Amino acid sequence: MDSDAAAADAATDTAAALDRLQISDDANTDDAAELPAASSTLECKPDAASTPIILCDAFYGFPTQKRPRNERVRAVSRQLTNFLQWRSEASEKNSNNIHSHVHVLGKGKDIESVKTRIDELGTQTKASTEQIIFDPDIEIRQFLDKQNGTSSTQESQEEVVYLSPDASYTLPTTCRPPRIVIVGMLIDRRITEDRSRRRAEESLNIRAAKLPLDELRVKELSSCEPLNVDTVMELMQRWWWNCDRVEERLQQINGSGETKCDDNTEKYGKLYKKCFIEAAAYAMKSQRDRHPNRTVHKTE
């Protein structure tokens, strides 16, 4: 089967998964019937009250030659603009959504070029560089140490992951995802396998993790699939939003300011699993709509 035919089949399978999950553009899931009794509590790390952070790692992958570098700047800027535009439109539908903080870290000249290009694109879209924090020449480790106070504690390490389709570890769906996720700004015509995992584990000494896409049970879409940057960012934002909604309902039922989750509690695990599945299905729908001929990259 050639790659175009395989991609078309994958697009059809993704659409079927959305239909199977009964997800539409106007879906608004009510989890009331599935929420635990008032006496139940959940325990989960990291702190659900902390604002999530998406770190965009632009420190590697930018060519030095003028033309390839300009192509990378334009590609990265387009992906970030797609995400910002989607999030702005989502906010219009639900003004109560709390956004993640988006930081772009990289070399000063690259960051400035990306910022300028997003501003240019923003005149045609709802995207704005005011929605992004640009941190030129601030290293990933330096940023994390400032956020967490120290990077040596187990708690600090658990709340940070570098997303990579080549990671051996898969994020669980039975609990809230980590508060800080790092996304590599790799947008290439050809996939270079293991690149992001090496960047995370060998260069930065940060745990690499892949998204649990197998949970969607869609043909040719596995957890090893390298998704587009805008799709990954949308998926994470939706996942956090879904968890916020469920935990807010739990707080109302429990009459407590605390929300906790236990990975070993089957009922709670189902609630959190649903948070991920809906987020992933919606994000894959966005990817399919933007790139109808390339829903997935791996077709073998």
C-alpha cells in the first residue's frame, strides 16, 4: 500500500474513532453520572491548582544555512499560530477555560525570527504573540530550576516530561498528566527517529514520555506516532482542561478544596482515562482537518 492510500485509510479510521466515541465539534461531556460518591477523595501529583506549562524547545533543529533556516522558522511559526488560533476560538466558546502558559526557548536570533513571523501571521488570524512568553537564550534546565526551585527532588522530576514518540515510557491515562511538558520544535519532511528522546534523556537528563495514543484504538495510529506540534499542544491543553472539569466537579461533591486521584482506584482511573481519550480524539480531528492527506506520518 502506498503512503497516500495508507494516510487516507488512517484518516477514515480516525473519523470512525470519533464517531465511535460520539465526539462532535459541539460535544460537552457531562460526567455527573460517573462521579464518585461525596465521601470519596482523590490523591494526585502534581498540584492540580498549578497552571500547566508547555515548553517549546527551539534550541535544536534550526539549520544555520539561510534558506533551510527560514523554512524552519516559517514552519515553527505556522504550527504555533495554528495552536494559538484554535485556543482563541475555544476561549470564545468557554470563557472559563484557564490556559496553560506557553514558553518558547531557544537562541536569541531564532526566537526573534519566530516572534516576528507569528506577528505577521497574526494579522490574518486570532493568534497573538501576547499569548506566548519568549525566553531567548534561557536554557531548559535553567528554566526548570527557576520553576521548581530545584530539579533534584522526585516531585520536581515527576511533574516534567519531554514528549517523544520514541520514549520507552508512556504517560498513564489513569491520572492527571504532568504539569510541565516539553515539546521539541522539530518539523521535518522526513522523520528522524529517536531524535527527541536523545535530546531529552542524553542532552537534558529529563524523562522522555510518549502520549498514550493506543488508547484511541485507531488502526495505524499508535503511541509511537510523531504528531504535528500544533496537534500535540492542542491535545495537552484539552487534556488539562478535561481534568480540570472533572476535578472541579469532584470538589463540589466532596465539599473540599482538595482533589486527589489514586492510580489503583478503577473508578477514578476511568474518569481520567476519558479525559485523555476525548482530548486526543478532538486533537486528531483538528490534525485531520488541517492535513487531510497526512493524518499520520508512520504508515508501515
